Amino acid sequence: MTTCPYGTNRVIEPKGVLPQAATKIDNAMTPFNNELLIEVDTLNVDSASFTQIKNACDSDIEKMKTMILDIVQSRGKMQNPVTGSGGMLLGYVKQVGKYFPSQPKVGTKIATLVSLSLTPLKIDEITSINLNTDQVKIKGEAILFESGIYAEIPNDMNELVALAALDVAGAPAQVAKLVNTNDTVVIIGAAGKSGLLCAYQAQKSVGKNGRVIGIVNEPDQVKFLSEHEVCDDIVLADATQAMDVYQSVKKIAPDLADVTINVVNVNNTEMGSILATKDDGTVYFFSMATSFTKAALGAEGVKKDVTMLIGNGYTKNHATFTLDLVNKEPKIKQLFEEKYI
């Protein structure tokens, strides 16, 4: 039986919405003939969701396991009810429907490039949780819809490094499209996984006469970025304190940023991003903690004419772009290997 390419037939409630917006979906692991069945090895929970779960459980791994299992049991997918976000997964092709658009071989190692917040998932067991990498090792299965996309894991790349990179693949690929030669770029959350990739790509894009300013909130992160020379300037500031961010950036770049990239995983960082950006500049909100209301009304309230973009996790060829960025740039590859292997 061939069903909706977007998986609407698996929506249990509320009816009429797509799987991402649903509060419960059918996670029966018998694939329709336009679906892909995956044997799941690792969940890469998105940063905002993982941080919320970790904080709610006081970093108690057993409590975190219970919370994740409860979410999947009640929703049929890994969608944090607080953040609304999910993540992505690493696994092996187990069964391919005859009408699935591509026909990967059974056993192929893949990472999904669509959110866990819409992916039917069944967890039999959580075997471990890594508090430092947001990665959850499980025994379970998942379904990829006909409209879903995935990437095969390169043979010359560690799978956990590839998974970490693919989890934020849209961010550096979008930076390459948004940033021009000689631009001033502000990266809010520059020391994180997506921040590092965005900052490194921004350095390449702005050239020798441009400037990349990294904003972080911990002294160790300042030291880390300084040692690895990923940013031209580094600011220690709380991204939730908008005026502090604005004043810090203005000291370095009086005309403010042409492009600001926000990749932090906490609430209330919208105004710092907006104030750090010049009129007619661009703010790219890649963070899942972003509030559209706060950003839109806040910009209006301070009379800022900036273009604000929501961080679409997909852009054409983003998987290949980001895997190449990590795998072919020795400095970035070493950083990711040190953290994720």
C-alpha cells in the first residue's frame, strides 16, 4: 500500500496536521511500500531539547532515560514537548519499500536529515547517554517517509563525527550563502558544535579583510576559541543580556554586524542578535529556542530594519557541504574527533 509521501497517514492526533505538528503518531514498525525501515543505533538529540531534559533531570542519566522513553511512548516520536524539537538519528537500512524514492542497500549506514520530531520511532532499550555530546545510544527502529532525506556515512569518516556534523548541516551551508567578502559576522554561541562550523565557514567567506566575532558565555570557551583561532575577536557575554551584547559588539565593530548567526540553545537571545546587527543586515536564527514573537515585535520596538531568517535545517546539498567542511579541513576534523569519538 502506498500512502502519503509526507506521512500524514501515520498521524493519530490531531487529525489534519503533518507528523511534525502532531502530538501523537503511529510508530508501528511495519513500513508501507513508500517508507524506509531503519535499525537505529544512535539518537543525536538537538541541543535545546537535550539541555532541557538534562536540566529537568539534574543530569541524572537514569532519569533522563525514563523521560526520553516516556516521550517516545506517548508521542510515537522523539519530540520534546517543552522545546518542540527533536534531533536526528544514525542507523542501518533494514527494509526498503519498493516505492521509496531511492533504493539503498540493506545494511547501509545512514543518518537521517529530517527531525526526530516527525520521525516514527520505537525504542526497545536505551543503552547509554553521553552528557557531553547530546548522543543517546539505543536499540530500536524508526521509519523514514518518502519525503524524508538521509545521508550515507562516508567510509573515511567516524560515524559519530559524521552524525554530529550532519545534525547541524544546515547552519554552515546557510552561512556560505549569507556571508559575503569583507563582511563583519557575529556568531552568538561560537564555541558549540554549530557555532564552530559557522565561524569557520564565515572566516572563509569574509576573507582577510572581513571579521568574525564570536560571543560565548564561559571563560573556558574564550580560551578554546583563542587556542584554535576560529574567530578574529571573542566576546565574553551573556547572550540573554541584549545591551551587553550590543555594547560589546559595537566596541569592536562600530557599524555593527552585516550578518549575525544565533546558534545558542537558551531562550531570550533574540534581542541581543537584533541589536548587534546593522540596519539592512541579516540575522539568522538557527537556534530552536528562538521565539518568533520576541524577534518580530522586539525588532519593531527598537526600530531595527533587519532581515530575520528562521534556521531551516535543510538547504540544497547541505549534507555534502558540511561533511566536506569537517572531513577535509584538518583543524575542524581534529576538533570534532576530540569531542565525539
